[in-house]
Amino acid sequence: MIKNFLDYDLEHCWKYNKCQKIRPDLKRRVLMKLDSMDAAASIEDLRNPPGNNLHMLHGDYKNYWAISVNGPWRLIFKYDAGDIYQVRLIQYH
């Protein structure tokens, strides 16, 4: 279950469908991914579909997980005891 966001605009997009700051071509996929993250009972649930490309991050984002959204866009988050925290939408590269 998603407990909190670090990205205010992303949180309002998901909770209230106010997505002015989310690119229109990403909106649908971002919302689908957030719904699947919220429904996940374990981190392993996010390995499917394989296109999520679930992986642990290193460096500045050590202890964060990431799933692919589209192209260089990723949802990153911390995972602890079945809950998801500090969700952000970032662009790699």
C-alpha cells in the first residue's frame, strides 16, 4: 500500500486526478503503475508485468526501488514491511 509521496503533483494526480504537471502521454501509465503499487502485497508483486523492470537503485538513490513507466521515466520508492513510501516520478538521463 502506498503510504506517502515525495512528489506533491504526483500525489494529487493519483488521489484527485489533477494531473496538470504530469505529461499527458505518461498520465495513463503512471496511474496504472500507482494502482498496482498500492495493491501490491509484497515487493515481488511488482515484478509483473515484466515491463515494470523492478530493480533496486544505488548511489544517490540507495535503498530505493524503481519501476519503469515509459522510456526514461521511472517511479521510485522505498519499500518496508509491505508498504511503499516516498514515491516520486523521475526521469533517468
